[in-house]
Amino acid sequence: MASKKTKNILRYNAIFDPADEGGFTVTVPKLPGLVTEGDTFEEATRMVKDAIVGYLEVLKEAGEEIPEPDNNSFASPIDVSVSDKFIHA
């Protein structure tokens, strides 16, 4: 009987910044230096998932500690109304 491998889900917050030429550049604050991109949000999401797995594999192979996941925090855009004096210096 083959042993069953279980998969663990780790959650890391990713920041998707629209790129000037289109698509998105993605960073993960808990994983310094991790930067990837995609032409669409969906592609950028796939790319960052792959990049995170690769990043964690490199850390594990190097015997380094895996950063704690962002299990209880998340990022969300918040719109606030401010006067022009905040925008124009």
C-alpha cells in the first residue's frame, strides 16, 4: 500500500502592482527579494504561487527557517476621501 502524501496550505500576502506596460508585478513582503510578474491577474497569480514554492524550497535546501505564513492577516485596498492639500504639494 502506497503512503499518502498530505499537502499543507501556507498563506502569504502578495502585493499586485499594475505595471506601466500592462500586467502586474508581484511581491511578497514576508519573502524578501521575491518578485514575479504576469500579463494578466490570473497569470500573475499562477506565477507568484510558483515563485513562493520555489523560494520556500531554496530556503529548506539551505537549512534556513521558513517565514511564518500570514494566516491571520491580509491586505485590502481602502479608499479614503481627502482634500487636495494632501495630493498636491
